[in-house]
Amino acid sequence: QKYADRNPVILGTGLFTATFAPAACLGVGTFKSPLNGGVCHVPLTWQSGVELKLTGFDFVVMLGSSAKPVRLWLHDGLADVEDSADVWRKSTWETVDAIRQTYGDDQVQVICIGPAGESKSALAQVSESYWGSKDKAALGKVFGEKNVKAVALRGLGMLEVADGFFDRCTGLMKEITGGTLKDRRGLKETIASLPQDQLSRDSLDSITHRNNACYNCFYACNTFVKYREPANTMAMSGVDEPGCMVTDLSGLLSFGFLGADAAAALEQCFRLGLEPSGAAQLVKAQGAKDLPSATEKLSALAKSAGGVKDAGLAHFFGVSPWPLKLSLEIGLVQAAGVFSNAVPPMPVVASWDAFGVKGSAADKAAWWMKRQALAYILGICPIFALTAPELSEQKLAELVNCSLGCEDFPADRLDKLAADTIRQTLKAGGPQGEVHASL
């Protein structure tokens, strides 16, 4: 609340971010969503959170707005605000390439907006380098309102860890890799565990090139797909941009009406900085039936301000829903609006029973919320937190104690911390409005 009147955007990291802890890749963007009026937390996965931590900053607060386009350049414990006229009006892909060339380092991680963010579209999302993000609450619109084109990150720092922490993490990772996630990888495993019928595992297999994991994560939940050359092509073939990395399964499923062209439409959203699930709803409602018509409508959409709520389409307080068969627990999770609904609203690969979750839909939704809160606080991938029952609250508490060199964090204290985080986030937000009648 300290900076509430200056529209703050907070980029932060967790206790374990960039350490040896399993899936310790997470950074978090916290802001007031222009869609639902609530305070939302957006997970920054892939390499962004790790790079932020290694710049020497645990948290960065951006206040107010700039009179001209700028970017924040975080490196070696320094924070520079630099002119970004050179990349304004560029796509996210062009922006990443230009910024990396400017700083002479291909390892620079870039959180940026594309044309949709510059237009202050309700469907604008930030992109983590080339492959979109899990921003479903219009952080991209807020960047545009602030005239922030990008946050560039390069960390060359090192983290000190407590004695025994590495060994404890290694043991826990071994337990996880021999458990539920053994021999599991890629989006097809996630798809198989979700109540959806838009995409089959076979259709995904036909375009899958490789599976990729975020920093120090065993579950490779991102899948690079090829649709401009055979998926099994390994050598450089001269084909420019043969495909894209699918990091947003909800977006891919939402474009299921395009069949084999769903991934190519997702690529267009990544380039434009559009939130794919909402964009898919809109272009489908506008009559897009194939990739050329969808591409044309997506380009127009990036220049407009409206979103799914304005168009009268399905939404939870202005946020596009998961394209899954709706259940009460799924609805409760999304209606809370605190954490990103790019993260599946249920266990992934594992089952509710594997996590020991029983009872009502409200109990399941409460477990999901707590599990997400713990992941965000500690800096662990929020999808991984839904895949590994071995990563119990007790094991997490033991890791916290080991990292801090104390015994002051029992599991019930972590539970209280998670509950307080959710409660304070909800309290800080404004009235959210209405859920679409179809939901």
C-alpha cells in the first residue's frame, strides 16, 4: 500500500530463486490489473527470474510513468533508465534482438511489450524474450501506460548458500525424479492430465521438435514445435524461424479451432505482445477460420483497446478463462484472480489424491491457492509445484530452515505465510465486477 497512489509495478524474486532448489526459476510481477481492479501476481519463469536475482536485485519497484519510451537496464547491481525510441513500434522479437545487439550479449533476458502494449490494449501482455509469458491480467497494458518498453536483465552475480543446502536439494531432486515425474516431459503429458478436447497428444507429437525446462527444473513443460519444416529436423536447414516455443498451453488450446495452425497463431500473439487466450476468443468471434484471416485480425487487435469483456465474451472479471471443461473448483480458482490462470487450475500429471487433497471443490481451490502462494513466495515454478507431490510443505520448510541456518520455519508457519499473502493481496485490490454469465 505504500506506493498505491503511484501505480506500482513490483518485480521480485523468492527465497530460492536462482539456487539449487528444484525448479527455482521464479520471478514475480506484482501490479494492480486494469482488467479486474485486483492486485495480481504474474509468474516470470524461463530465465527471467533467475537473471533478475543475479543482477543483484531481489525486488525492483517501478513508480509513475515516463514522458517518453524508456527501458530499465538492470546489471551488476546497477539500475539504468535508458531511452527506448530505438525499439518503440517494434515487435517483441525485434525488440529482443535489438536490445541484445545494443548490449553485445545474447544472454540478456528481456521483459518487453509489443504493439499491443504500446496501444494500451486490454489484451496486452509482457513477453519474456521471444516466447510470450504467463501474464493474463494485462501487465503489458500497464507497461504501455508507463511508457516502459522493456526491462533488460543481465546478472553475473553469485549466490552464497548455507552448508548442506546443495546436498539437501540434490537428495530432494533425486526423490522427485524417481517419483511421479519419472519419464514424463513435454506439453503432451500436461495435456493428458487436463479435461480438454481441443488438442490430442498425437497432433502435438507430429510437430514436437524438443522439450525444454526452465532453470533447474526436471519437468520440461515447454515444447518447441516446428511447422515450417519437418519437426525431426535437427541440422540448420536455412529455414528462418521454423516454429516457436509453446510456453502457454491455455493459449494454444484456445486456438484449437485453427487445427494444425494453432501454434502459428500463437507465434503471432508472441510477436505482437497479445495475450493468446483472449485474442483467440476475439478473432474466432470475428469470424476467423484459417491462419491468414486470424493473422490479419490479430494485427488489427494489437492496435485496438478492447478485450473479451468489452466484446461480451467469456471472462472472469475481464480475464479470459482456461479453455477447459468447467468445474466448480476451476471456477473458484479463476474467480479469485490473484495468481495467473496460465497455470493449470489443478494438479498436472499427478492427481488430487497424490497430493492428499480430498473434500469439496472449495477445499481443492484453497489447496491450489496455497500451493501457488508457496511457489511465488519461495521462487519455485508454480507449474512444477502442481506436478511433484514429493515437494511437500514439510520438505519445503526443511529447505527454508537449511537455507537460513535455523529451525524457525515449521510447515505450519509456511502455511500461515501463504494464507497471509493471499489475504493481503485480496485486501489490497478493488471491487472486481462481474463474471460472464456463461461461467
